[in-house]
Amino acid sequence: MAARPGEDRTAAPLETEDSTGDAANEERTSGKAESGLFVGSVEKAFEVLRILGTSPIPMGLSEVVKVTAMGKSSAQRFLHTLTALGYVNQDKETKAYSISAQILDLAQSYLGAEGLREKASHFLRAANLQTEETINLTLLDRLSVVYLMRYPGFHQISVDLSIGSKLPAFCTAPGRTILAYMEEVESNWILEKSDIKAYTPYTITDKQKIVGTFKQIRRNGYFISNQEAFVGDISVAAPVFNWAGRILAAVNIAVPTSRWSVKEVAAKLMPIAVRTASEISAALGHPSSKALSKG
């Protein structure tokens, strides 16, 4: 699971609290019994899309039935409907199903929320060129942080992620930063639902200790994670606010321990992460950040 310092690798061994995790499933299904408005067939349709979207290869009908535990006729109807709507493709020869590019229409609406991508790109790219290190913009998605934008560094990296990758919020620099600026009841709920476990020898797994970092994060305006999610990876993150002053996202700069120490990150990269996040916040209309971005 753990990468050696300075070693190129992907994040696959780190289990995320995304759509494949038990915690996320519990979150998605909570409250159904209390609401007579819940439409089970819609849930099943999205479950089919999720299964196809996470499969590395096209899936046959029998495979979809097995994974979703649906009846064969039900799965066939959902697949036919999604194919007719254009969200699923079916190979004419193998008859296997795969997710279609049309799903990107929905994703694009999410990625363009509040004009964040458009307004953030210039500042992220500038920070990337200045530091020559990997710069990310992340959002909170249920119990995880999802990578919305990413500018890879010019050097060897310890962790290789891509846009759309998800990591647990509680043990990542951007996730911890976002949690710190949320309402207490919201952040507590997320921690309660999260599968808090050690991903490295450095992961903080005590909930009270995690909560205890929030006050310092708000006081300092940033958070540095020292190998909590991946061995060999240091990440510094700063908050991005919307026009109303609510936490919206986080900017983080990630570097390997083979080239950086925590002290060096705090001295050289932290100010850039904070400035970049402030500039993006100002571009989104956050009044306090406008003054900071000019300073």
C-alpha cells in the first residue's frame, strides 16, 4: 500500500470513501425509509451507471446482474433504457455494455460549478510554473475529496493522481482543510460516517485529534499533511471560499519527501498555496480575499 519516498506510483491501494466504499453506501442510502419521495428505480439506474463507470472493461448482462444483484430482466431493462438515452454503449458484436461519452455532459456541469474551473485555472497554472511542483484544486464529495483540476509538477512525484480521483477527506491536506472550515455539525457528521483507519504509519486515526487540528488550521489558514495518506508525500493545502464566505474548495501543493522536508514546505510552498487560494477566492467574489490577494 505504501510508496517509498520519491517513488512514482498510483493511489489505487489507498481505499477511498467514494462510491465503492461501505461508508459511502451507507451515506447514500440513509434516510430512505423516512422519505416517501425516494424512487428506487432511479437509484437502480444510477447503480448500473456507477458499475459500468468503474469497470475497466465493458460488461456483459450476466456480469451486471451479478455485481448489482438485480434480476436479469430488470438489469436488461435498465441497460436498454440507458442505451436508448445515450448514456450507455452496447458493442454490436460482443453485446457488452460500457459507459458512453454523453455522461461527460453531466460531469461538465459539475466541473463548471460557480465558474470555479475558469476562474481558478490562471492562478493554479501560475503557481505551478513558479514552484514547478504539482498543484491541485479539490472539492468535497460526500466523505472524500475529488480532484477537480491538476497541474503536474516538472519533477518526479510520489503519488500519481488524475482529475476525478477521490481520496478520504479526513487524512488528506485538502480534505482536512475543507473540514476545518465547515460547520461543526457538518464536519462531525462526515467524520462519523468516514472509515477512519491508518493508511500509513503517520495517519491520525483518533477523531478527537483530527478535530483538534481544525482550530489551528483556521488560525493559520493552511494545513500540512505529512505522509498521512501516502508514505513519501507531503501536501500543503489552503481554503477557497465562495462569494458568501462559505468553504468551497482547497488548493494543495504536493511534493515528495525525497526532495522536500515539512519545514521547507512550510517556508517556501505554504505562502504560495495560501496566496493562490486567496486569489481564487477573490475571483469568486469573496470580499476578505480581495484585500489579501492584492497584498
